[in-house]
Amino acid sequence: MASRFTRRTCLQAMASGSMATLMALALASCGGAAAVTSAPSTAVSSASAASAPSTASAVTSQAATATQAAPSTSAAATTVVAANTAAKATVQLQVWQNWGLESADPRTAFTVKTLVPRFAEEHPGLSFALTFAGNGTAVLEKITANVAAGTPPDVSFVYAQWTVGMGRKGIIIALDDLMARDKSFDKADFYPDLWQALSYDNKVWGFPQNRHPFAVFYRTDLFTQYHGEFPKTWSDFVTLAQRLTHADQGQYASDMGSGDSNFWDIGQRSDGGDYLAPDGSKVMWDSAAGLQSLQYQADLFQKYQIGPPKSIAKGFEGGKIAMTIAGPWRVNGYLTEKLPVLTFPFPKGSTEAATHVNTDTWGVLKTAAARQEGGFTFVSWYASKPIYGDWAIRFQHAPLTKSIAADPAYQKFVAETPIMAAFLSPDVTPTITPLTPVTDQLTTILGKHVAEATTGKTDPLTAIKQATSEANAALALAAKA
């Protein structure tokens, strides 16, 4: 099957009027994918890739040059030389990931051994090399350095909150035009919260890599021991947390951090609160729902003391913590360790049951047009049902698309893996942290004041008012920039 890149190259050859060139490219599209090599995570490796012929025009030019150089007495020989030259002129995309080294992370090993050759086989003229770029701000620092050096990757893992700033600086591109041009791409098949989490100013700034709804992991052995019951309301959750807390035995209900702003947001959304005003100009944290949620969280820590005074290393894994809040990225580890762990969804508030959704993100870097199109080809292929449907089962993830969720193979996996149930509950409303130019800053502000309230440094009303004031000042400043 010819890729979009190959079709565009053929059109350029047709425009050039060279029949030999067109024949060469047609031959190349039948098996001209380059061999995939591992790429070290340095600017030097990217520079080497960048120096290679990397656009459709380069392919056409090289094929034409080969045609001119061939002996004029043999048209057949000319065509063969041109075809061989064009076959070598492929684009190798540089893809940066944050999973880990091939020797240490099964996702990386699977991608290198299985997905790299499969992608090249399915996309003649296009391949990719995978590089571990690190985690946290190290990824952003590395991208920034390589962009400054003129050697950016084509696709990289980025945190969603970085995307607006990276787009404004011309580091990554908005994806709307590429989505619209690709008639085979079905944006509506993806869960809408993914695009909500990656859109700002009516543009999509990132492509979903994984979708991680939050739920409560619980130890079945401790629930049995202390007669735990699934909470239907937030009041029930307090009762459950008290039942599971036995400080004199070093046993606690939860390891939730004092600055957990996602937990606060889940609570306030379940009572009808909002994170951001519809026009994006200000946060809505100091509503009645926002204050009530922060008071509730403060009571869990101070009044009911559901968590340990100091962090317990591997407390949940070791059976000293009964509940922990996270997404499906934890499932694989718990299953591997054969821990007695299942999940339940967050309880219902006065309005609805809600959860927070994290979105791991691909950014497509601003490079040559052909490489940008190739980058979108990669990310949309990665998210497709044949690829991500298998990935979600293999690594115990939530589906990216409705078609994956409805696929019999995925439904069979869920039925056989009960720990996944809470992440797929149809009765829970997914909510996201909306994108703004200063989302990272807003998250820091909110986490700081949530921690001050839950640890008793200030009262919840003062904390939520100060957080709202600081956040709105940051948004106002960003609007002037």
C-alpha cells in the first residue's frame, strides 16, 4: 500500500515531465523502504538524518539525476539505475519517546522489534528510528537544544501543557490541516476528551499517545480484612477511609499527596464546578463546589488522618496502604507482581461521578513539509485500531478510540482483566485539565495552595481565593504577551 508521501512524490515526478523518473518511483514504491537503524539520542544523530535526502523533491531530483547519468543507449538500464537510486532516497523519521531504553522497557523493545519494521513495510519510502529522550523537563530541554541547533526530531513525546507554548514558539505545529487533508483519518472516532485536552484557540496542538482515566486501586486483601465496601457517595468514601485506617498498626487508607490537585478537581467537578471559564480568560476555582472539595480534602488529611505522616516506600505494594489513585499505566506492574489489586471508580457527587484523564502526547515538530506529513502518518498509524488496539491489550491501557473499545478482541481482554473495569465505566464523566498558554503555571499554583490547605498551613477558603487570584493574574499576563 503506497503511503501519502509516495503518492505526493509521484505527482511531483509527473509534473516534472520525466517518464523515466515516474517509472523509477513506481518501482521504488514496491519495496524501497530503508533499513531501520537505532538512533542515539544526540543532536549529532539527528543531524546525520537531516543531512540525508529527506523530501519528496529530493527523491525526484535524485532519480532524474540518475536518469541523465545513465548510458543513452539503454533505456532499460536507465530505468533500473533510476529505480535503485530512488529506492535508497527514503525518509527516516526521528521519533523520540519517554518509555525507556530497549533493554529496560518492554514497550520500547516491542516498538523496535515489531513496530519499526512493520511501519516501514506498510509505508514504502518512509521509516522511523526510535530514541529514548528522557523524562520530565529533560525532554523539553533536549528538544529546545536540538531545535536551536537545526536538528529537531520529527515527532516527540511532549507533555500536553507544553504544547501551546511550543506552538507559539514555532517548535511544533498545529495538526488541523494534516487531519483535514488525510481523508482516511477519523477524528470523531477518538474520545472527545482527548481533543479537548489538546486544543487551544480552535487548534489541535498535540496528538494523543495514550489515554489514562484515573480510578482508585484497592487491595482486595485489606478490603476483606477491614470489611471495606465500595463507596457510592463522597460521604461513603470517608467512611471507607476511616475503616481502612489503623495508625497504631502502621496501616493507612491512602497514599494521596497533600498537593493532589487532580483529586480536588474530581471532587469539585462531581458537584458541578468548572476549572476554566468558557472563554478561557479566568479560572473558576473559588466557586462553592471548589471550596467544598478543598474542605473535604483538608478533612481527609487533618480530621480523619487517612494517610501516613511520612511517605511509606512501596506502601501500597507492601500492604501498608489500602488505596492509591492512578491511571491504567500501573496495571501492568501490579499484574506482573501478582498483587491482590482491583479498581473502583470515584463516587458520585451532587451532580455526577467524574474522573480526571491524563493524555500522553505526541508533538509533530516544525520541519520540512514532507517530514511533517510523514510525522502525522506515524502518529495516526500508531493510534490506529490494528496498532493501538494490540498495544492497549499488550500493555493494559485504556483505548484511544471507540472502535478499539468496541473491538471483540479488546472486549475479551477487559472481560478477562477485571482490574481494568473502573477505567472504562460508562457512568463516570471524564474531565481534563484545559490547555492555556500557562497551564503548567496554573497547575503549580493550584497544587501549592491545595497542599497549604490540606496540611493546615492555611484555611481552605483563604487557600482557594489566593490560588484563584494568582492563576487569573497569570492568565491576564499571558493574554498580553
